[in-house]
Amino acid sequence: MYWTLGFIISGAIVLVVALVLIVILLVARKIRRLGLEALSVAGEIEAATNSIWGIEGANDLVKDIARGAKSIEGRVKGIAGILGGAS
């Protein structure tokens, strides 16, 4: 009688472990599928955001232009002062 009960309990434990392993395998497959999907989208995201990194270069260019404009403004004021003082 005890042997029979032991076999039934052991069989139930084996079934539960097998079900847990099956669930783990299914979840692992889903994680793998989602990971591959994320990797395929990552390339698209990189391509779409490359232009954002170019903004830093554009900002530097605008700063250089502003410095040049201020330099020109200072020179023009100097010339205007000389011309204004000469008349």
C-alpha cells in the first residue's frame, strides 16, 4: 500500500517538474523571439536617430557663425567710429 502511494506521489512530482520545464522552454523561446525582434528594430532606431547626433555639429557651426558675426560687428563699429570722427 505504501509502495503504491509512493509511486503515485513520485509520478505526480515528475509530472509537475516536466510541466515546469515545458513552461520554462516556452518562455525561453518567447524571450528569444522578442530579443530577435528587438534587434531587428534596433537597426531602424539607429538609422532614425543618426540625424539627432548631427545636431551637435550644427550647433557648433552656428556658434562659429555667431562669433564671426560679432567679430565683424566689432570691426564695423570701429570703422564707423573712425569715419564718424573724421567728418
